[in-house]
Amino acid sequence: MSLFNLAVLISGSGSNLQAVMDAIESGSIPNTVIAIVISNRTEAYGLERAGNCGIPNMVIKKDEPEKLLDTLKAYDIHGIVLAGYLSILPPEVINAYSGCIINIHPALLPLFGGKGFYGIKVHNAVLASGAPYSGATVHLVDCGIDTGAALIRGVVPVYDDDTAESLQKRVLEVEHLILVQAVKALAEGKIGELIKNPLTVVNDNDKHGVRDYAKELSELADVLLK
């Protein structure tokens, strides 16, 4: 069986990249190889993570759309993962890889998504809203900002004593969990199934409170699916 060639695009530390690398190494994502890691920032630590594992990596600035597309084609890329990539993909790339690009967003889309919602700003906004839950969403990438079809959502409760940093830490745990599941689906050609029936996941570390918020979680699902 031929390998599924993955490109992972990053802007920062690359912890989600590491989760995918670990899952490929363990066999949790079979028949898949990260062919190239690309960052729009030279200082992104994720580039070092890739280099330490012998994965080709490079910096391509956001004003170099032709270089990005040419690189993806040169590495015979089959699917693209945006793992903390804080830039908008050029339309040329989105059109060339339509249906094969996924992104991880640190909120329960369509809530707290769109222009201006990224990084710690998302978690500050969640806390300011008084929302009882937050989480992360893996979604397809289209030409909008966080507007593609949701594939998997991971839910965490928001606690009374949460700070943006503590909430961010717990959301990141569920990001790793659902991104690995979504990449596996991408490599196995099962994204269409997730579009029809998106999944909702609760991190094991947060299940101790599941009885207390199961009813409200159901109500949240109703809101998300509208």
C-alpha cells in the first residue's frame, strides 16, 4: 500500500505536530508519512521538532503563495494539516487541495471562530462570555475563516477558577486527541463520513464531571448543529 504524504503547516511550538508525529510513529495513524513541515515563521520551534525527526522542513512566508503550492506539489502531498498555522492559506492552495485540508481551532466552532479569534484571544473570549464549556474543533478548510465543515469537536468544561492559560492547557490536550483522529480519517479517505456525522469527544481527564454537565452538553450540541 502506498503511503499517504502529509504536509503539516505550523507557526509556533508544534505540539499538535508532535502529537501527529507520535501517532504515526506508534502506528495509530497507519500508512502515513509527514513529507514536509512548513512554517510561516522562522522562529517556530516546530521546525526543530521536525528536524530532530529527520522530517524535511522549511519557512515559506505568507506572501509566497506560488512557492507554497510548488513545494506541496514537489513533495507529492495528498493532504494538508494546519496545526497552529496562524496565516490564511492562499486560494490557489485551497482550490488545488479542496477537501484535503484540515485545521485545528481552539474553540467549539461556530462559537469563537473567525477573524481575530486565535491563540490566547480565544480563551479570553470564552471566559469573558461566561460559557460553561469550551474545547477544540477540527474542520475542513475552505476560503472562509473557520467556516469549513466541522469534523470532530473535543469538549472541556470551563471551571470557575479558570484563567485563559489554564483553559488553554486543557483545550490543548483535547486538540491533540481529536487532531490525531482527524488525520487518521484524512489518510483513510473517511473525511466524507465525518462531514455527514461529525464526532464529539470528551477528554478522559475531564470525564469526572461528565454527569454534571451531560444535560447542558446536549443543549450545546443543539446550538452547534443549528
